[in-house]
Amino acid sequence: MATKKKTEETKPEPTLLEQITALGVAEDIATKIVDDLGVTSVTDLTMLTEKDLTSIGMKAVPARKLLTAVKPS
């Protein structure tokens, strides 16, 4: 008698854009971070500078907040 393995329902991994917007970034800016700055992972965010972020239209204070949020411990 064959038994079926119970499959666990798992939530799909959030997309990169969802992860960036979860950090408080507006969706249009998150799209620019990916498309214009070439970010391909959340880890890539740690390589950005305030100048990078303001060059795509992000205001200075939100840019600093994002950089603080992703700063390695």
C-alpha cells in the first residue's frame, strides 16, 4: 500500500521588488533600483551609495533610511 507524503504548503519567496518595497521604498523607485542601478539581490543594496539612490529620484532622507536598513551588522 503506497502512502502519500504530506506536502507542506509553503509561501513563495518574495520577489526582489517585493523585498525592496518591504523596506519602505516606493514601487517606482524600487523598479528603478533594479532596472537602472542593476541590483539583482537584496545583498546588492549594501553596495549602493546615497548618490546612486538620489540619481534615480529617491529623496535624500529615504535613501539614508534604506542604506541604514541594509547596512551589515
